[in-house]
Amino acid sequence: MTTSLTQSLSFSGTDYVLSLPMLLLTLFALGILMIDLILPKQWKQANAFVALAGIGFSAIAVVKLHLAYWIAEQQGLGVKNVGFMGTLLVDRYALYFFYLFLLGAAVAILMSIHYLEVEHENHGEFYALLLFSVVGMMCMAAGYDIVLLFIGLELMAISTYVLVGFLRRDKRSNEAALKYLLLGAFSSGIFAYGLSLFYGLSGSTNVGVIAQKLQENLAARPHDPVVILALLATATGLLFKIAAVPFHQWAPDAYEGAPTSVTGFMSVAVKAAGWAMLLRIFLWGLFPLRPMYVPLLIFVSIATMTGGNLAAITQNNLKRLLAYSSIAHVGYMLLGLIASDGQTNSTGIMAILVYLLVYTFMNLGAFAVITSLRRRNVIGDEIDDIAGLYFKAPTEAILMLVFLLSLAGIPPLAGFWGKYFIFLSLIQTGHYTLAAIGVLYSVVALYYYMRIVNAMLMRQPVEAAPVHTSPAMRLALTITAAGTVIIGLFPNAMISAANWSLGLAQGSQHMAALLR
Amino acid sequence: MYSHILSIILFTPLVGAILLMFVTRENKDAIRWIGNIFGFLGFAVSLPLVPWFWALKDRAGFQFVEGAPNNWISTIGAGYVIGIDGISFLLITLTTLLGAISILSSWTAIQERVKEYYVWFLVLQTGMLGVFMANDMFLFFVFWEAMLVPMYLLIGIWGGPRKLYAAIKFFLYTLFGSVLMLLGILFLYFHHHTLTGIYTFYLPDLYATAPKIGGHAAIWLFFAFFVGFAIKVPMFPFHTWLPDAHVEAPTAGSVILAGVLLKMGTYGLIRFSLPFFPAVSMTPWVRQFMVVLSLIGIIYGALVSLMQKDMKKLVAYSSVSHLGFCTLGIFALSPLGLSGSVIQQINHGISTGALFLIVGILYERRHTREIAEYGGISNVMPVYATITLIMFMSSMGLPLLNGFVGEFTILQGTFMENKVWAAWAVPGVILAAAYLLWLYQRVFFGSVQNPKNAKLTDLTGRELATFVPLVILAFAIGLYPQPLFQILATPVNNLVATVRPDYPGLNKPVVAAQPAVNANPDAATPLPEPPKAPAMQTAPASGDTNQTGVAGRVERRFSAASAPSSSGESRASSPAALATKNTPPLVPVKTAQANLAPSPAAGGK
């Protein structure tokens, strides 16, 4: 890995190859916007397939980058992974997230096809915005420059604001979008303020240089108030994006109001992008400040687990319940960052990556089931709407059971692995109290997941409308369920993938990327 | 077949469950037949294990081992390794038998959602068998947790009026215990890595390193595991989920719950808590604490039973009392107490399982379990009354029936350790006679007062078939319990030798250190009697000098084999010990480690 800031100010082949996944997505997104104009109304589904094709091509580009790594590893060579004058860093860490975003977006599109028709909002912009937001996410995962990171964040956020308010006729959707927009813009402002302070402190926008300068600064002035202010502002922006308590207030409203497939997408891909950026900034750029931010994270983590889990207990709206549960999951993931610094111990970081992947499968799966409850005249997101689901759609009910048990962390389902590695990292680093708090909250979590199971399997249906699942939805359910079960039973490949993306050689405890 | 017998036993029910998924749900009779065939098949495939295991009963360590460490999830060191010793052998046989019986008993009781019922029941069966077979901590944990789901659904879907409450309470309580246990397991796993540089969940490897944890950490860990198991048993302060779950569960669910699920707790204490933390188990205050909890359970459970108006609740609370005897036997920490405890677990499975079936039969006919609703049932259902009487006698511990053997052995073992403990346990036996006989009197004797009871039909052939094996077993164990003691002798003696290396007067020499003992127990020289057997003693030394966990497997075998010689010279020169050194081990060395590993504590006195 070579951070070559001395590159000449011109584009090269490397830049092109590195940004190809994003370029392809952008092209397809623009294409959708144009095709949509000429498509007759009954053919609007074609937009979805164009979007899926775009994701497919982008995935091929990612695989090519992946292969380049693989070949270089075989031959013991380095890889040119820095592009655009040091602003773009497509390392293995970024590739892992690329796959994750593409997967989340693909499943979300499959979930949306029928859903948008039912909602009478089947417009091409939906898919274009979805693809744009993925481009933004990729910039967040691969950005090695605070400017690019911020641009990526805004591209993703603005696309998501529109997606949340996509149901124009629905008051809840409009309200959610407005709330999300206001709070999101506010937090982006604070975040930008923090970043600008770091720029002022280090004189560079490059993440690596910031880390270097901070190290020097810290040696000279250990308790510089400007550094603390910058850290607090940056952390606020980041924690807002992953919806950690006390910056979580937007999440339940936005999740409840957004179109259900967008809610699913937000809870996995958007959140994963927030995590990708958070880890990139905390572990790369702000690594010297680790002693300062860990106490902050401990507080936030406990507050997040408490707030998320306790609030979820009383919810009667499925989307709101899952919103609070996803807040709680962020709390567990933060434990991994507290336990591991990537230098002496990397299990926690690897746990976060594993967690995000399994969470993509199980949470999207749960939202897919909820999406399929949406019929004409039935909103289908209250617990009563899912009551007796087993009698109407046994397959969906059993799949939902699998997703919920996985979310609760019952082995041998995928969700268990996220928690397993988080708790392992805490035990390894001696954080026994935090581990105990974490596992006890996972018992609380079981209660509200089982409330849904109780309603699905043990109560009679409240409303009789039959459940219809489109072929695309069935495909989405198959992908997510297969992922949840197969990863749960045979997690070897996933663990190796997460290890690989962090540059953890067999048995090594360090993240190679940090040792540059 | 021989080498894969355990996998066959483990997965037969699961195969049945998968087959059932392909039957249409309307075809109820076909579903019932397939369910019953696989229920019976599950029992039938476990029968060959009886003679096969009998031939190997004197061997130390796990038998019929399948799989290898780390062969499942190599990146974290978890493996699909299953194997059994005498204790798990008995519990597995009990599980397959009770599974077949409960499935048979559900033929008419379950009329709704029949297909799911049999599917979940068979899945549950696999989960429970897996818990008793796993030789890998991770595999164990997976089965332990996964098994909760089908049980939760059985209670929640086919249960009584308060089923939702009971089901979620059961799930939450057990999960609470098991997540703490997970942290304990992870600690042991990491500790093993610190000592040896290897990440593994392989049980015999952990046996070697876990006892090396000392100080406060060991006590915390002991209690992390203890809470997990105590909730399952359930021991006194953790028992409140049990009456709810039992009362609301369908009959077959109660039979399995009482017969098998509760045994997982006691099994866990024997299999994990004692050998992992021998020093903590022998710490006087810990032991006293456990015994006091057991005694409270015995007396409290019996007293609460005495005043129940609901038959099922009465039987449920009697379980608390009986399981108190089992934990008392475990923490008596003597060969007699432990053997008695395991035998009592089997007996409790047989007799309490039968009691739940008995209650279920009346409930199916009258749809009430209120004792006051009945009276004079022996006039209308004579066969039923006879079987009930036998099972009541067995449950209260009447000589010549199975219950007596277990309780007596436990009391004997406890008495030898501490007379006061035994004295407090005895009222439990008397109270058991009181609540059962009083129940019998109120339900069966007298004349039929309630006109609704006048036309009750006696047992059908199918119902009778569910009781016959249990009655036969009750008499068989009561009249000739010797085979059970023989099967348990090796594992129990090894366990006691692990926890208390200086324990005097074991029935046969401590063979813990030897991988394969095929010597006749009678031929071996018994230990010389030490001057006096201390009733209560402090923990043996936790330190260890002549064994390092890092040592290679083969070296460990020999270094451990010499361990006993430091505590008693005669032991090393016993024929058994000498014979072993020259005989090539009949079992793979890995399996033999199970017992030799924890022996380092030798020489503590």
C-alpha cells in the first residue's frame, strides 16, 4: 500500500479502474433517468432490471479489483490501490464494503418492485436514487480524504432523504423525510465543522496525514481543547449516521415513515456505510486520539443498548420495533470498537464487519417479510397485521421466525456470529463488565423479537387479506434466508473474508492496513 | 453402523422432521404415522448401543467418538465431535425412550397443526440428544440454545390458556443463564489459547487447561456456568419458570420437559462445572451454598406440592423437590452421591414422565386438572388406577421400585459426607409420600361423586403401551440396579478423582489417569484406607507441577498416568495401571484425554 501524494495531477489508468464500480453505477443511474421518460406506464418494472444490471456490472468491476489483489498476493506484489491523488483508497477493507452495499441494494430493489406498484409510486427515479446512494456509500468506504468522505456522505444522505419521502401521498412518509432531512443536515454541518477543525490542525485533508500530524500535535500538547472539540464534533456526525443514542431520534420516525423496502435498505446499507466511514476515521485518521474517544464510546454504547432495547419492548409498529432493535444492534457493534484498536487486538473490528454482513441478510429478510404484508388497503406494519401470519402464509412466517431468531442471536443462525465475535473480543481484552451488560441486553432483545413470533405463530389472524408475494420478493427472501442459515451453519468463508478484508493473516492479531 | 452409531441416533429424528415437511398438512393420519415411526425408530436405533456400550463400560473417557476437533469451523476451532461416557449413555437412552413414548402419547391429544407439532418435536429430540453427546463446547452450546426454540414453540402453540406467558418465560429464563455461560465458555477458550497458543473448543483440551484458572476468576466462572445450569435444573431461587412451563405445556411437552430437559442442567453440572473448576467445587462455602440451595429445593418443592389444587402443578413442584436430591448428590461429591444423582435423574425421568402422562390422560378425558373435580376414579378406571399407584410408589421412593435406589444412594453418599445435610434431606422423602398418597386418595379412592366422572373409559391399548416400558423399567431398576452402578462406576470415580484426588476408598482404583483400562474392577487393588475420612475438607491444591497443558498428547498421557503415584504409591503399582502401560490403547488417545487431563491436582493433601 503506497500513499503517494506526489502523484502528478492527472488521471491515470489506475484511477479509472479503481473508480469503475462507482462509474458504472452512476452511468446506469443516469440511464434509468432517461429510459424512464420513454417507458410506458405498464413497463416501469424495466427500471428495476436496469438497476439490477447496473449492480451486476458494478459487482463485476469489484470482482476484478478483488482478483487483482488475489493475483498480487499470489505473486507477493503490492497493489496500486490509491487513486485520484491520494483521495481514493480502494483497499481490501473498501472492497468488503463494496460487496456489502451491492448486496444490500440488490435485495432492496428486488423487494421494491412489487411494493412500489402497490403504492402507485413506480417511478424510475427510485432506482436511480438508490444507485446514487450506493455510489455515495462507496465513496464513504473508499474515501481516504475528508473531502471525498464528506461528498460521499452527502450524496448518500441526500438520495436517502428523497427515498424516505418517496411516498408522496403518505403523510407519514413526508413527515419522516422532513425530520430526517433537518436532523441529517444539522448533523452533517456539525460533522463538517469537526472535519474542518482537523484540517486546520493538520493542514491536510488526507486521512493518513491527519493521523500523522495529530500524533505530533498530541506529543506537543496532550490536552489541546481544539482537538477535543474537533473530536466531539466529528464523533457527533458519525454517531448520528449510525443512529447511536443520543443521536438516534431520527431513526424510528424515518424508518416508520419510509417505504418499507427503503427502511430495509437504510437499516443495512446506509448503516453499513456509516460504519465504514466511522471505522475509517476512528481507526485510521483519529487513531492517535483513541484514549480520548474510547470513554466516549463506552458511554454511547451502553446508552445505545439501553435506549434501543428498552424502547423496542413497548413498540407496536413492526417497523418502529425493528428501528429500535437496529439501534440496539449498533450498541453491540460499538462494543467491538471499544474492545479492539486494530493494533493489539483486531477481533472486535472483524466482529463489526461480520456483524454488518449477517445483519444485512437477516434484517433485510425481516423487512422483506414486512414488505410483503403491504397489500392494497392494508398498510401491514403493525404487530396486529402480522398476527396469524402462519395461517395465511406459512413459508413467510417460518422465514420470519428464522430472521427474528437470527436477530436475537440464537445459534446456529448467522446473527449469532456477530454477537459471538463481539463478546469474544471483549473477553480477550478483559472488558468483562461490558460483556456481561451486552449479553444481558441480548436477553431483553429476545423478548421483543418473540413478541412478533408470538403474534405470527400463536395468534389468530386479525385481518383476513391474503398475502401475495411476487417472484422478485420470493427471490429476495430466498437470498436472505439462505444467507442467514448457511452463514450460520458454515461461517468459515465469511470469517475468512472478514479477516482478509482487514489484512489479518492467519494467526496475526494486527490489521495490516494500520501498520503502514 | 458401529462407528457412526451416535450420529445415526442423533439425526434419525431430524430426518423424520425433514420428511414430514413434505407431507401435506391435511393428511393428519399419515403425519401421525410418520411421526410415530420416526419416534420409535429413534428409540430403536439407540438399542444396539446398549450391548455395545456395556462391553466398553469400564473404559475411561469418551467412547464411540466421531468427528475430530476443529473439523467444523476451523477458523475458530470448533468441531463436530460427539462421544459418550456412562453418564451420557444413560441420559441418551432415557431421551430416546421418552421421546418415543411422548410422541405416541400425543396421537389424540394433538388435533390442531399436527404437522408442525411432530416436526418441532422431532427437532427437539435431535437438539436434546446433541446436548448429551457433544464433546465440543461450541457444539454443546449450539445444541443447548437451538433446542430452546422447538420447546418454546411446543409450549407456545399447543399449550394451555397462559401459554404465551409460560413460553416466553421459559425462553427468557433459560437464555439468561446460557448467555452468561457463553461468556464463561469464551473465557475458557481464550484462557486455553493463552496457555497453549491454540484456539479450540475441544472439551478434553479444555479439561486440561480450565482447572488452571485460579483465584476470583475461577469463582466468577463457576457461577457463570452455575447460573446457566441451575436455571435449567431448576435449583431453588431459579425455579419459577418451571411450574408455569409445565402446567401450560401439552402433555408430551411436559414429559420431555421433566424427563429430559431438566437433566441437561444436572448433566451440565457434572460434565462441565465440576471438572472445569474442581477447586471451586470443593471450596467449603461454595459447596455448602449449593447443598443449602438443594435442601431448600427439596423441602420447599415438597411443601408447595402438598398444597396444590392442580394435579399438573403438583407434579411440577415435585420435580423441584426431586431435582433437589439430584443436585444434593452432585455436591456431596462422593462416588455414591454422584452415582445416586445420575440414577435419580434416570428415575425421575421415568416416574415423573409417567406422572405427567397420567395427568394427561385424565385431562384428555375431562379437560380439567382440578383435584377437587375427581374422586373414586379407581372404580371406573381400574387399570389406570393400578398403573398410577405403581408410578406414585416409584416416585415417592418405595423399596423395590426405582425411586428408592436413587434416593437411598444419594442419602447414603450425603450421610457419609455430612450427617446434617442428610438429615435435612430425609423430610423430603416423607413429604413426597404425603403429597402423592394424599393426591391418590383424593382422586382415586372413595365413590364417584362427580357424575361427569361416571363414564370415563379406561386406558386404550395405545395409552397402555406408553406406560408398559416405564413400569417395566421402574421394577427392573428397583429390583436389580447393579448394571446402572456398573455403567456409572468408571465415569463417576474418575470425576471424583478429578475433583478430590485424595478421596479415600473409591470402589475401584482411580483410573482417571489411564486411557484404556480393560482390567476387571475386582482384580484391581483397592486403595489403602486412610486413617479417617474427613467429612468436610478444604479444596485440594489448585497448583500443579507435573503436567503442563502444552505438552503433546502422547506425552500428556504418560505424564498424567504417573500423576496418581504422587498421592498414593500403591496406586501406581496396581495391576491396572501396569497393564495399561503395556497395552496399546483401544481407543484413540484423544478420546482418552477426557479423564486423564484434569488429574493434575493430585498431591494436594
